[in-house]
Amino acid sequence: MRFARISKAVGVAAVAALALSACASTTGGNSSTSSAGGQAGGSATVVEVNGFSSFNTNTANGNSDINSKIDYATHSGFNYIDNKLNVVKNEKFGKYEKISDNPLTVKYTINDGVKWSDGAPVTANDLILQWATFSGFYNDSKLNDKGDIASGTTYFQYAGDTSGLGLTEFPEIGDNGQSVTLKYSKPFADWEIAFGSLVDIPSHVMATKSGFKDADALTAFLKALPKGNPEAPVTASPELQKVADLWNAGFDTKTMPTDPALALSNGAFMVKSMDPEQSMTLVKNPDYNWGPAASLDSITVRYISDPAAQIAALKNGEADIIAPQASADTVSQLKALESQGVTVEQDAQLAYDHLDLNFSGVFADANVREAFMKATPRQDILDKIIKPLDDKAKVLDSQIFIPAQAGYENSAKNNGSSAFDKVDIDGAKKLLNGATPTVRIMYNKDNPNRADAYTLIAASATKAGFNIVDGGLGKSDWSKALGNGTYDATIFGWTSPGVGVSSVPQLFKSGAESNFSGFSNPDADKLMEELIVTTDKSKQDEINTKIDKLIWDSKYGAPLFQSVGVDAYSDKITGVKYMPNQTGVWWNFWEWSAK
Amino acid sequence: MVTYIVRRLVTAVLILLGASFLVYLLTAASGDPLAELRANPSPNKTQLIQQRTELLHLNVPAPLRYFIWLKGAAGCLIPFANSCDLGTNLQGQPVTEQLGLAMVQTLSLVTVATLLAILIGVTLGIITALRQYSALDYGVTFMAFLFFSLPIFWAAVLLKEYGAIGFNNFLRDAVVPIPVTIVLALVFGLIAMAVSTGAWKRRWMVFGITAAATAIILQLLSVTGWFTNPGLGIVVIAITAVGVAFGITTLSAGLKNKKALYSALITAGIGVVLYFPIQPLLAAATPLMIVLLAIAAIAVGIAVGYFMGGYDRGQNIRSAALTAFLVGALIMADRFMQSWPEYFNNSKIRGRPIPTIGASTPNFDGDFWTSSLDRMTHLLLPTIALILISIASYTRYSRGSMLEIMNMDFIRTARAKGLSERTVVMRHAFRNALIPLATIVAFDIGGLIGGAVITERVFSFSGMGSMFAQGLLSVDPNPVMGFFVVVGITALVFNLLADLVYSALDPRVKVKS
């Protein structure tokens, strides 16, 4: 009896052991492939704030900083922007040349051998697709007052500006399908950065996925389709709508797409894996030889939103490159890591704060505006708000240029800003001549920098005899109040595009949409009209310098300071360089190397 | 009963509707989703504003916009229709998909922490209640309140600084310096002294012995390089297993029950004997296998207890099964330690094993043991942070409830009829003390899914908490509403469950229908 029990138990145990070994892992306790990332090129871990969400960064939804950075690292094109804000040509990818100035005609030719990571060549078809999506050529929609589409169709939800490429007709394809030629109906100043900087959406994938035979078929279809006319909208083309739907949303994903065609690369790196809201990994594209060659083998991107957590990760060796939002706290914590071999770089960003005075109400009189500008303590504001973050920071002296741009120095010297370098209470009083105008200043109360700037300006202006009313609004209201006439002066921020001039008329032309203060100057208007059809960089700078002076002469208001950006990297990495624009440290990722 | 549940469910729906309407309005009023676009100088500003307006239906007033959202959300009620539409976030990602990802992250972060907090908190509460007004009681009370009042972001930053960065630096050259040894020895000595009872002379002796033992062990470990190459070994496992067998028997059956003690000891013995034979199997472990092994261990315990016979097989079985489980866990722990050097030297870890952020090392590629270690090291700090702050309430509640029970008449009766103190505490008092805790635990489990906003942010977990915070910051109502729906429903359901469980546990409480 007892023996039977025991043998039964042994039997059960044996079966159980068999069952257990059957479910053992097949890899069988092999040691991890520990040297995978540690070969010649090495790897780096870069921290980003937001999580990757789309392989098409050109759409309204996909147009986020992180998507653009990954797009930049995994695609190539005719040019890129360096940290001096110059456009640098990448002739290994292809050539583009201005064939004629009038009409502006540009020919883009892709080199042979440039290909997508699935082996398909990059051809004119890819450029045609980009042109179709960036130009808004086929759109025939019209908006009503509420901002709704009243009639017609908008096909591609392009996040950029369609007005430049909208001036072109269907491009001419040549050189065996390796080149396209764009002809503008009138010159377009920003032609160089409006098209082809990154060729990032593969036409052959779009074609097969939206029911066309191949990329040539898609191009032929686009060629046959007439230009959209908002005045005479037609029923939407279902074929084009299908292409547009795929382009608008088909590339949005937080996980590695099951179809690798949606994640094709034609740049230095390819996306290898994605862990939603945690990390993604880029590995070197083995075929890539049509641009600056990368030194690293792989780049891991990790998403950390909290600046303090970014710094702790850098300190703990989990991250190699970080670019947290700058604050006095962040900077001092990073400085403390310098003893550990961490390099910290701070510099100005493209965003800048400025004080704008309305050209109406109390400020209708230029003398009152000038008096207010004289009483504005620009240096004090800089010292209080920006100096703790970046002790090299200087007051911004131009309404159009920022110091990183070549034209800044010359323009700042001559635009008359030097008259407002120092607070001149007496001068202000003299100009006011005993009057005590009441000025309501509107700003975002919930932004500590703006609130500090307001306090300093109000204190100084009161001394000069102004009667200051605090018109600060909460963060949900202030931007709606811009330009609605309920205030006399406002403190807020613009972001300079860094490259290109299209935003200048947007801010300063009479009646322009973002011209909130009612500035209007016929000479400046004329210059701006000339500016947007000037295709030569040095001539653009010349005109901008003139406009800058006109703006200062009309006592428009005063730019205050640029916000500060900071990046830091560990001693395991070299080659990281500060970049003021949205690309951030990624701009020269090919120069990064691991020690 | 049924009418009661139906009535509660109907009220729950009404509460959800009302609350979601309020939350929607509040979120919509919390900011201007177009602010960043209005202050944008680019030429296509109008177009961008139009695109976002269309995406978020901004041209419809917020109270009416709520119904657009509600219409999509109502689709979720139709089963299998795949018509669930909670809207999209600003990046165009469906909220339903976002919720799925966030829930996984949150659950992985808070589940272990909550379970541990309940376990440790209740244990501490019961012990302090039994030793009311002792040094231990005061000590635990003090610590509980101290941790409870710590701001978690600060505690988390300290944990990162010392628990991760400091500890990793220490591991580079793993020698415990003499001053640290002394301090740790004193601390452990004091803790032991607080736990011990009796005359002061005896307590000082406990202090001295514990402190000396701690110091010696620490120095031994550091001399032998244990911190970089840890392990328990068969000897430590054997000694601990015997200790576990005695401890478990004391609690579950009392040492007087020889059959139970022997069952536990035999199980422990089987575990120790199996230590070597099982190693090759463990080397090829998968999660499923570990679960099966745990079940097998418990089965062995049950079998041993059953075959031991005696007048109360139940007690044997319980003691042996628990012992088997714990000895199994011990062998597991030893196996994890064996994998530690491999994990430590992995090129992705670079000799800094305790991370400060995230749920796992990107692209970490290892076997079951090293990848589990990777997940554990990532969860270590956030779990400690969460436990520290939530342990206080459990300790206080269970202490209070235990004290109340211990002063009841039926406890005096139990003692009077000659039951041993163990039986009185474990059988009569402990079980009854847990009844009021059931409500709190049900609530907390319901709250699990809501995540921990600050902990998630500090440790870079993109769970429910950060989804909510991010949605609110960017004035993006859909993720906030998605969060609210999930959290609201779980809260209401678990509230109902708590009431039902309470009435099932405590016959004095009846649900009124």
C-alpha cells in the first residue's frame, strides 16, 4: 500500500518534470548577446521629451518635434540647416540648381544609387508625391468665417505653408525619371527650404497601398488630375482621397508597423524597434553613402518628460545626450555634473520675447511710444530672467534678425536700437512733457518670465510718469486677446523661423494676420513685397536690414530677449553641438561618436 | 440583493454622466488649445488653426461638444461592434489605443507596490497592535507618519540620488566602508531592540548581538565580493529553510503540533535536496515554467502534509504548503543572484544596474533571469517610493481594527476557555480585524488603474497618471475624458464590490434591497 503510494507519487513527479522541461525556453539559458551594441561605432542614448507618434511628420497630426527629429535622422534630401542657420547642400544625394530667376525655375536631380531601405531607388516619383502634398495643388476648399470648410476638399493635411509651392504648375520630369523641374509663376523667396530638404515618403509604397500599380502609375494619375479651383469646387476624386487618407493618417503609429514599408528609411539610420512611450532604437543604414556618414552604429531614443529625471538619467549613465527645458534649477544641476565629465552647452533659442506697442489709443502719438521704449529696462529684464540661465546672454536688438543669423550684427548696429539700450527716465519725461498716459499692458500671467518682465517694465514706466494698468490674463485667455484692442501694450513671444523670410510680412505688413499692433508703413510694405519675391540670400538680408530700421524708426516696441536652450552630454560621447532651432542637437547626429 | 445591485448600477451611470459632463467642461475651460498657434508667425497660421479646430470641434461650444464626445463614447457600450470612439489626442492617436498602452504601464508599476504595501502594512499594523505602546509601536507609528507626510517627488529624488546613483557608484568598488558598517550595525541593533521584549538587560543584549552580527556579515560580504557576485548557496538556503519551517509552523499551527512541524521540516528538506537537481531545469526557465514550479511546490507541500496524517491534516497541509512555497521562492532568489553578474556586465547595463527611469532597458536581450532582473531593477525605486507613502494608512487602519477586536468580549471568552495565545490572535482576532480592511483594499485596488501622477512622471512611466496630466497640460480633452471614464468606472464598480464583500464577510451587515 505504502509502496504503491510512493511509486504513484514518483510517477506523478516524473510526469510533472517532463511537462516542465517541455515548457522550458528553447533558447536554453544562453548568455545574452552582450556585445551587440559595443562594436566599433558604438551607441548613444538620446533623451527626448515627447514620444514618437508618426512616420509622416509633414501632417498636422504628425508634426511634432520628436517625429521631425527621427525623420531627419532616417531620411536624406537635397539640403539641411546647420547650427549657424545656413542652408547646406548635400550634393551626394542630388543636385538642385536655379535655372532661371524669372520665371523662377529650379531643377532637382537625384543621384543614381540613392535608395530606400527596401532597395527601391529614390526617384522623381517621390519628389512628385512631395510636391503634390506640399503644394496643395489639388485642393479646392474654401473656409467660412468660423474656420470651417464651406465648400470643396482639402486633400492632404499638410502642416507647412502651401503658398510657395502653390505658385508652381505640375513639375516637369526628366533625366530618366531622376529629376523634376519646378517653375514658379512668380519668384518665391523661400524656395530653397520649401521643397526637397528631406525626401521622406516613398511614392512606391503610397502607390501600391492606395490601389495603384506602381509609383509611375501614381505619378501619371497625379499628372492627369487638374488643379483645384476654390471658386469652382468639383466632387472629390476618390482615388486621390485614398492617397490622401493614407498620407494623412496611415503613417501614424506608436509601435513598429507590422508592414515594414511604412517605416522605410533613405537616410543614415533606420528605425529598428519601438517601445511605445518608452524608447525607440535606430541602427545604421548599411547602404547609406549619399550624405554625411554617421559614426555611431545605433542611437537609442528615450522619452523622459521631467527635466530633473533627465538629469538624473544622465548622471546615472542611462542617457548620454539630454536637452531638458532650461530653468535656473536645471542649469545649476547640470553645472554640478561638469566635475563628472558632463559637458553643458547653453545658448539662445529661436523664440524671443518682445514688447509691442499699439499704434492706436494712447500710443497713437510716436513720442509716447518712444517715451515708453526709453523707460523699458531691457537690460534689467535680461539680467533678472535670462542671465541666471546663460551668463553670456545679450539683449536682442533686432525685430527681424536673431544673433545666430549673419545679418544680425549689421542690422542691430544701424537700426537705431542703441538709443534704447539704457533706461532713460529723464528722456522719457521730456517726451511726455508732463502728460501721464494710462497704459494697459496685456501679458500671460501664468508665464513667470512674462510676469517678471511686466513687473520690471511697469515699475520703470511709472517712474517716467506713465500710469500702468495690469492687463495680465490667464494662460487660456491671453492669446485670444491679441490684437482685439483691449490693451495698449503687450508682452509675448514669437519664434523666429531661423531660415526663410516668409514670416516677416506675416508680422509687419499692414493688416497682416499676426500684425497685432496695427503697424503700417507704406515704405516697409513695399520693401516686404519686394522681399518675398527676392530669391537671393544676401539681397534678402539687405532688404530685411532696411525693414528692421523702418520698424525701429516707427517706435514699434522693443524686442527683449531670446529664451535659453540647454543641452548636456556625457564624456562617453563627442561631437554634440548646440543648435538653436527645433532640430536641436540632432542637426549633426552624424558627427556624434562614442568614446 | 439583485434590486440593490441594479439600483446601485443605475445611480452609478447617472453619477458617471454628471461627473463626465463636469470634467469635460472643466478640462475645456482649463486652457486654450490654440494658444501656441495664435502666437505663431508662420504664414500658414490660419490653416493650422483650422486643422486643429476641426480635429477638436472647437467651433462647437464646450457643453455641446460634450455630446459629440458622448456619442462616440456611447459606442463603447455596444459589445463587439468595434464602434468605441473616445476621440483622438492632439497627435491624432485614438484615445482607446492610448488607454491600452497607459494601462499596461500603470499596472506594471503599481500592482506590485500596492500588494506589497498591503502585505507589509497589515503585518506591521497587527504586530504593533499586539505590542501596543512598546518601543516598536512608537517607532513604527513615527516612521509611518514620517513617510506618509513625505512629498513623493522629494522622496523619489532622494531615492534616485542614493538608491540608484549612489548605489551604482558603490557597486563600482563594492566595499562597505567602516563608518557605514558601524551606522548600519547600530540601526539594525536598534530595530532588533525595539522588536524584542523583556527586561532592559536582555534588550541591550539583543542590541549588542544584532549590531555585532550585522557588522560582521557586512564586512564578510564586502571582503568576499558578495555584492558584485551574490548568491545564497546551499548552506544558507538550508539554514533559512529550517527557519522558515519553524516560523510558518509557529504561525499556522503552533510548534506544539509536531505533525505540522515535521511536515514543514520535511518539505523544507525536500526543497534543499532538490536544489542541485533543479538547477539545469531553471537554466532554461520560462515564466510559465516558474508558475508551474510554484504550483508543483505547493502540491508537494500539500502531499507531505496529507501523508503526515494526524488529527488535523489541514494544519499540516497549510504549514507544509506555505513552507514549500517560501523555500521555492528562496531557490528562485538564489537563481536570480546567480544571474546577477551576467546582468551586471551586460553592455546595455554598463555596470550600473539600478536605473532611475522607465520600465525596462531598451533592446535588453537576455534569458528569463536577466530580463526579469532588468524589469525588477526598474521597478525597484518606484515601488519603494509608492510603498513608503501608502504603507501608513494600512498600518494605522489594521492597528486600530486589531486593537478594537482584541478588546472585545469574545476574545476574552476565547482566552478564558484556554485557547493558546496563537490561536486567539490568528484565528479569532486577526480574521475579524481584516473585515474593515476589505473595504479599503477594494478601494485601493480600484484606484490602482488611476495610476500615480507624480511617481509616473518622476520615474518616466507613461501610464494613466501621465496621460491625464499631459492631456490637461495641452488642453486636450479626449485623453482626460478617456482617463476619467476608466477611473470613474473602476471606482464605482469597486465601491459596489466593497459593499457586497463587506456584507458577505460580516453577517451583521445586510444590504438593504
